[in-house]
Amino acid sequence: MNLKKRFLLYFVLFFAIIPVFGQSTGKTFKVVIDAGHGGHDPGCLGLTLKEKDVNLDVALRVGKLISDNCPDVQVIYTRKTDVFVELYRRAQIANNNHADLFISFHCNASENHAGNGVETFVMGLAKSEANQAVARKENSAMLMEKNYQNNYDGFNPNSPESSVIFSLYSSAYLNNSISMASKVQKNLVAASHLTDRGVKQAGYWVLYKVAMPSILIEMGFLTNPTDDAFLSKKSNLDKFAVGIYNAFASYASGITGTSYKQLSNHTTVAKEDPKPEKAQEPEKVKEPEQSIAAKEGKPAVANDASNNIRFKVQFLASPEKLSDNDSRLKAISDVSCYQENGFWKYTTGSESSYEAAAEILAQVKKVYGDAFMIAFEGDRKISVSEARKLLKK
């Protein structure tokens, strides 16, 4: 056998055996339960919920179901309380434990509140801007770390070139990842009747770094009223947990040869909800007061809630802070900006009434057709609907 043929044979054999590494062959099957965000990183801020809380709640429920019904499976958590865990450490936890499966729990958000539904991701190059946007949102958690550039070798989640690194990804675990993701997606849609957004591929750092089949679940849009209302009910979180557990049981049964029990959709996870420790308040989003055109003659704001509400019009977002003379800002007067989720977001107006802000929005839309209204209570960003309710009290 010549050298070229021998190399080709070794190459084929190497990739043929990779998928069995990390799989249980007479050893304890290990699953890593990863509740996204936490601590000073709240994740998405929805209409009534914080992503970090929903992620942890469902993750703990799923982990408990697996422990209760699959006694020979070891459940490993990246966090069990409201603490911040760096993205690279989440992958380290999975790899150091030589886990067989990695499940990351997340919720979605969109500036367009019509965005809704559940979707499950596996690692891969995103083929659409929408998928890339979701991945950027989750990858931006690394920006919460003090020395993230050292931890991620200079990787910038907001850089257009950032996806290049994922082109080196080996698809050795892709088939098993898709198998698990498909089971999860089917069960979540059946349990919730929320919009089915399907199984997709995108470049997630945490999935890229784990050496095992892995999935990332987006359990609905916290910015959508229907999804938010669903995720607000503990009984519905039970349904999600049971659906994800049943998907795991089916997947693990096929891997290990052990027949794990399937649960009824009406199963109650625990007599008492497996709640985390009392959640810390997330760092407050600073109200945009970095004015390019400074306000003058602004009346004093009283302490009561109604006088503390401000409506603004957001018209632009950028991963980098723009200079004061940037051409994109020249058409709008009285511009302010604030930083959120790794983006600089630009607004105009700071009105105490919804109607006044609506007039400004109508004018701004002539220049920026996708402009929309946002609201603050003091220096805390809230939904416009919540702001209007507070004004009526």
C-alpha cells in the first residue's frame, strides 16, 4: 500500500470512529445541563420575564426529571443558581467531565414583537441573517467577561468576520446533534403549540467548543406577548421540561441500549418548583443621556412612577459606537445613545407621554422606516405596554 492510500485509509478511519468518542459504551452516560446567562448577565429582558430566570427554571426541571427517571445517567450542571458562568467555562465543564451530550437552554427576543416560536440549534455555519443574529445574541454573553479577548483569542461576536472561525468546525457529532435537536423540537411544539421555527444551524461558541453532540434550545420569544404569557406559567414550564426529558430519554435509549421511561405530558416535575436562589437584579441599562445635541430647559423629574416614565424613538443600532459627525446621525436631531447586549443603540426624543413620542416616531420613520418606540422607568428599560400601564395608575 503506497503512502497516499495509507494516509487516506487512516483519515477515513479517524473520522469514522470520532462519533463514538464520548458515547456511553458500558460507562455512565453523562449529560450536561447548561442554563444560559446568569448573575449580572440577564440575557433577554422580556415583557415580564428575564431570560436567565426562565433558562435556569427549565434546566433544573429537566435535570431533576433525568435524575429521577434515569438513575444510571449522571446529570452535570454548568450552574444551579443565579451566578455568572463564562462561555468558555461552560464548554470546559462539559469537556473535562467527558460528557456524552450537551444541552443549552435559552430564550429569544426581537425588536419586532411579532417574532415568536421555539427553535433548536445545532452547531454549523448559519445560512441566513436571522440565524446569525440569534447566534450573535448568545455569543455576546462573552462581552460580559472582564478579559474576554484573552479568553476567546480575540474573537469578537459582533465582527462580520467572526463566522470564519466556525468554518473549521468538524461535523463529527452533527448527525447525533441533529437527532437530539429534532426530538426536542418536535416535543416542544407538541407541548406548547407555539410556532415551530424548526431545527437550524448557527455558529455558537459554546457548541463549537464542546467535544460531543450538543444542542441549544430557544424556548420562545420573551418579547412576544403569546410566548411570554406561556413561559410565565409554571405548569407550562413543566410541559417544556417533560417534552425535553422525553426527547432525551428517546435519544439516550438509542445510544446506550437502555429503555428509559417516557412521561405523560401532564407530569408534575416536583411538589415544589426547583427554584434557584433569589435572583439578583441585573445591571441596569443606563438611560441614553450621552447626547449629541444636548437638551436644554428640561423640567425636574418628580419621584413618582408616572413622572419617571420616558418614551424614546430608537432608529439605529451598531456594534461600534459611532462618531458624533457620522453621516447616519445627521438626519436626526437630538440624538442620544445607550449600550445594550453588546450594541450601541441610538434614539431621539425623551417624552413623558406616549402620544408625543408617537409624533416623533412618525417623523423619524420618514428617514428610518424600521424605527420603533422604547420606554424607560427612570434608568430601567421596560416595555412600552408596561410604561403605558404605569402611566394609567
